[in-house]
Amino acid sequence: MRCPRSARPVPRSPPRPLRPRPALPAGGGSGSRAMELPPGHFSASRAAAVAVEYLRYLRGGPGSGLRLRELRRARRQDIDDVGHKYCLELELEDVLDKDRTVNCTAEVLYPLGSKTSAPDVQLTVQGELRSTEEADKEFYNRIRSLEKELVAENIPDSHGNVPPELEPIHLLAWVASGYVIWQNSTENTKFHLAQVKHVKQVKRSDEDLQFDFVVLLHEMVSQEVLPWEVTLLWHPQRGARVPQSRAAGAGSS
């Protein structure tokens, strides 16, 4: 299995630049070693989780939510003086339409020795995602027309239930936490959004919707649950961006 080459790459526009990637060694040679990994291998599953979270941030919204259905193939490439790159073949499903799946190839590069740089993720989605244009517009207009700002807590509740009227907010929390997880993942972590502890809509003078989230992230390796504050801006035409995020009690990033 070779690392995938992007035919239809998902656009990559991180809010803050990553460190420049060092030049890769020419050819294979002694500077690069590769090995096939079983799909169930722990490091392959961690890399796949990062890829899915990054795609949620880029392409998610109140009317769609992608999750991993199957990790089909995985390969790790150890590149001297650069880092470890995982080449993955994924099958993804839409949580709102489980009969619809898309294939995705991904490269996830963890920079060598870095604990502050986010993994470098490159994605190619093969197939068409379900159109959410009408659902996005309906949600946007509903929130804009509210007389009082939306406020909610504990999504899902202690029984794992999400009220239908809060499902779009829950999916936007996937988008927000996707950014946080991508930015803070390493080769030795695997994060999962456990719960939206609190969310508050903030009225703005421009056309964006703003939601201030407090989310609980479950780090599945250490079994820690980490509270995180994240601000999400969203517009049906412009998509999502995260202007600030921080671990609860820490400075903003």
C-alpha cells in the first residue's frame, strides 16, 4: 500500500500556521522505512481518529456529522529527521444518513519530537457527501430569529440522549471539538467528545453565528476527562472557524 496521493483534496485552511515541514528524503533509501499495520493497531486507530476529527472541522456543520465506519488499511512510514506518517484508507458514514458512506484516504504526519505542533493532515474524499444546504439555511434562520440567545447544558444527557432540537448544536460541537482534538493530538493520544457541558449563543453585529462551548474531551489512553472552552463561528456559506480555544483555566490559543 502506497501513501495516497490527492486527486480531489479537501481544502486545508488552518487558523494558525503549522511549523514548516522539513524536506523529505529523496526516494526511499535509508531515510525512510515503511510497514503495513493491522487496521486494529492502536497507533493506526489513533491516526484515523485525528483524520476524522480534522474532516469534521473542515466539512461538518449543523446538518451533517461524519464518523468512522471502518479503517480498511494502514501503513506507517518512519521518516528520518521528519516524523512518523500514517497512510490510511477509511470508510466514513453520515450519522444522519447511515446508509450513505464515502471513502477517504488520509496522510497524518506527526512531527518528530514536537509536542506543540498539530499533526499535518492531508485528506482526499472519494464520493459525494450529502447536501445540507437547505438544512443549514433553516438552522441559520431559526437561530438568527431567536429573541433570546440559545443556552443549553449537558448534551447528551446522562442517559446518552440528545433532544432533536439540540442535534444541530451537538453536531456543531463536533466541529468545534474536531479543531481542538486536531490541534492537541499526538501519536500517543486519542481524544473523543464526551459531552457538551455548556453552550451559549453570543449575538454578533456581523452575519456569523457564534457559540461559546465548554466541552468535555475524553482522552482514551490516559482515561482523563478534560474540560475545554472553545468559541465557534459558523455561517452556511463560509463554514466554521475557531478563533479561540483553551483548556479550562488556561490561556487562550
